[in-house]
Amino acid sequence: MTSYPNEKLTVKNLRKSFGDNLVLEDVSLNLMENEFVSLIGASGSGKSTIFNIISGLMLPDKGQVIINGQDYTGRTGRVSYMYQKDLLLPWLKVIDNVSLPLVIRGEDKKKAREKAAGYFETFGLDGFEDKYPFQLSGGMRQRAALLRTYLFSSDIMLLDEPFAALDAITRSYMHYWLLRTLKKLNSSVLFITHDIDEAILLSDRIYILSDRPAKIKEEIEIPLSRPRNKEVTTTELFNDIKKHILEIFAN
Amino acid sequence: MKVKKENSNKLIPLILVLLLVAVWEAVVRGGLVPRFILPSPIDVLKVFVTTIPDMKEHILVTLQEALTGFAIAIIFSLILAMAMDRFPAVKKALYPLLIVSQTIPIIILAPLFILWFGFGMLPKIIVVVLVCFFPIIISLLEGLNSVDLDMINLLKSMGASKAQIFKIVKLPASMVGLFSGLRIAATYSIMGAVIGEWLGGDKGIGFYIVRVKHSFAVDKVFAATLVVIILSMLLFKVITIIQNLSMPWFRYVEQKK
Ligand SMILES: Nc1ncnc2c1ncn2[C@@H]1O[C@H](COP(=O)(O)OP(=O)(O)OP(=O)(O)O)[C@@H](O)[C@H]1O
Ligand SMILES: [Mg+2]
């Protein structure tokens, strides 16, 4: 639907094993500016490992991570990474949790708070600045974690099953909230999920991973027009894509 | 609901203690044991009230020794735990020594300290440091080790330095453990000071107990023991209050459970 002039992130021929366990055989993928790309694969197929490598926490045995044309293999601190768990620090108020990446970067605490506070409305956290994480609902915690991720690095975000722990109703709410919010944010997102509907609804493209050792089994464009709403999920096109993905997994 | 349960939790031990004290009182009143060997609880309370002015000076000395030793132990443990956390080699080298140091009976060490450092406060403070140090550093190290690795990785992915990770994640995460160690150490600190005074000195509750024991004033021994119990409980309570004040988030965690 859009043309992407800029390639933000390129992952080239990643290979990774843990001892005898070959997890990634040969994984290449890319992410364009403002694009939303999902990775789907069975549990244990190596999705989180790919994120660990892109974020620089792990070194691949082979392959490269290139961001904006520069080699970032094994270097942390460039892309933001949101884990499956919200990982909010229980001893910090929401405002301090969220502004943590700015403080780590060396910004003044007060300035960091002010900057973070400006996003509380967009992220549906208005009025909860001085609460502790325990006082938030699951959806709010996830949004707080997402805001923290966004404040760390807004241009490339890696989201590892961010909504997996939520109940179906909250998760669905979060999907439409995310679709609305991302329009304002100018971010490129790489998204891991087990949920095929979620992937189709949110993504511009989907990569399907094979079982371990992981390779890219197929790359699927999602030509659903934006803005997307609830009606999209009942269209024929949506169902055809879903059928196609299910068939790939059945093989 | 919650409040009720908490109250009944406190009520049960209280009833038990009252029951035991009542039995004790009855046994002494019934003449089963002569009073000069075992005074009755009411006798002890009476003596406690009348001897408090005598004991006051000794209580202050004991408190001073206990608190000084306790504070030194906290500082020591913090520094050492930080070093052991940062440099695994330091931990490997010192951890076994820490354990071994705890196997030497304090009752052997204390007289040596008196021999080396005289009858003043110093040897008592050293004893207090020795008995407090262990529970504090062990709980601190355990706390530092129990930190969620994903939290550390998250901070690493944000480019945090080791010092930042320690300050933002590791230290706060180990606070819960640290405070349980501090509570144990707080009660040990009074005991340590009393043992030190018992074995040599001219001031403090421990010294006072020895003196009244020599004059066969068993009721005064009991009254002084009551002082030791009260001081230990007070310190214990103070630590809990500090914990609640310094970790408002911890109460929420507890409530959630
Ligand atoms: N640090 C590590 N050391 C050893 N083995 C690892 C490590 N990290 C991952 N693995 C192994 O790599 C494989 C893939 O793990 P990974 O977490 O990437 O899977 P995943 O696709 O994210 O699974 P899930 O969908 O369940 O989250 C697993 O077999 C796992 O045991
Ligand atoms: Mg995973």
C-alpha cells in the first residue's frame, strides 16, 4: 500500500547454535521505514533468539545486523526491545519506569520525567504517573512497557509477543489502540507472535519461520488497506490470507 | 478479611505466652519451686520496675555497642557484597572463608578480643560486627543473585553500564532479602554485645547480669534478661518500620499476594 524508500534494518544470513543445538540455520529479513513486520513460528523455533541478536545481546555464529546501512552486529543500545513480560521494575513509579531509558542515556531525571509525561495520554496512562506497577491492570502495564520501549528508541522497535499474557478482550482492545497509536509515532516495528489473526491485522508483511533450525519459510505481503478496523477481520481477503498461512503450517 | 486474619495471627502467640506465664506464676505460688531459684513473673516485673534506674546506664552502653557494631557490619557487608557481585573471583575466594568464620564459636573469640583490645567497648563492638555480618551479607548476596536475568538484559539492551544495572535493578531487587537479614542481625547485635560484656568488662547489661548473678539475685537476672528481650524486639521493629518507609512498593507486593 505504501512505498518504502528507506530500508531501516537488514538481517543477513544469521546462523546460531547453542552447543549442539542449531537454532537458526539461515535467517535473512528486512524492515523498511514505518513498516510493521511480524515473525510467526512455532514455540522454540528461535524467534526470541533472532531478537536477542538484533538487539546486540547475543552474537550470531554467522551473519550480520545492519541498521541504516551500518553494521550493528553485537552492539547493544541501538534498537529498543520489549520482552514478552512487561519487566516493569516494581520499586519504581510508572513515570520513573517509563523514563528509565532516558535516565540511562544520561538525561537529567526531571527532564526525563517531563518528556515521558508528554506521552502518557497517547499511551492511555493518564493520571497513573505516580502509581506503582502493581496498581496497574495488565493492559496498562503492557502499554507502560511499550511507552518505555518507544522512549528508548522510537525508530526501530522489537516487540516479542507483547500481548500474549493478556486476556482476549484486552488484547483485542490493545490491537486497535496500537493501530491508532502507531500512525502518530513514525516507528518501524518487528513483531513476534503466535497469533495468526493478530499478525494479519497489524502487519504490512509477515515472515513465517520453519521449525528449528529456523529458516524463513515464506514471506507474505498483507495488502489490507489502512486504516484497519474490526470489519477488516471478517473480509474475504483476511480469511484467504489466514487460510494460506494455516496451510503453510500444515505442511 | 485481611486485617482480621493478621490480628488472629498475632493473637495466637500472645495467648500462648500468657498461658505459659500463668503456669509459671502458678508453679511458683504453689510452692513447687523456691522463689530464690525461680522468681514468679510478677516478682520479675516488680524488680524490673525498681531496678530500671540502676540498669539505665548499662542499657545505654549495650545499645551503643550493638548499634555501632550493627552499623559497621552493614557498611562492611555492602562493600563486600558489591565487590563479590562485580568480581566473581572475589566471591570465589571469600565465600568459603565467610562460612568458615561462622564455625568458630564466638565464646572462644570474645575472650581473645578482650585480651587483645582491653576491657573497653572495642572488643564488644568487634563481637557484634562478627555476629551481624554473616546474616546481612548472605541475605544480600542471595538477593543480588535472585534478580530476574531478563530485567538485567533489558537494561543491557538499553546500553546501561554495570554500575547503572547495579543501582537501578540489582540493589533494589535485593532489598527484600537484605531487610530479612537485617532483622536477624538486629536481634543478634544485642546478644553479641551482651556476650562480650559477660565475658569481660565493667559496663553494659551483660556485665550487670554477671554481677547480680554473683550476688544470687535471680530475680534481677530475670529482669535484666527481660531488658535484653525488649531491646532486641525494639530493634527488630525499628528495622521493619524502616523497611515499610523505604519500600512503599513492597507493601503492594505483599498485598497482592
Ligand atoms: N541462552 C541460551 N542458551 C542455550 N539455549 C538457548 C538460549 N536461548 C535460547 N536457547 C534455545 O534456543 C531455542 C530457541 O529459543 P527461542 O527462545 O529463540 O525460541 P522462541 O521461538 O522465541 O520460542 P517461544 O515462542 O516459546 O518464545 C530453544 O531450544 C532454546 O532452548
Ligand atoms: Mg520467545
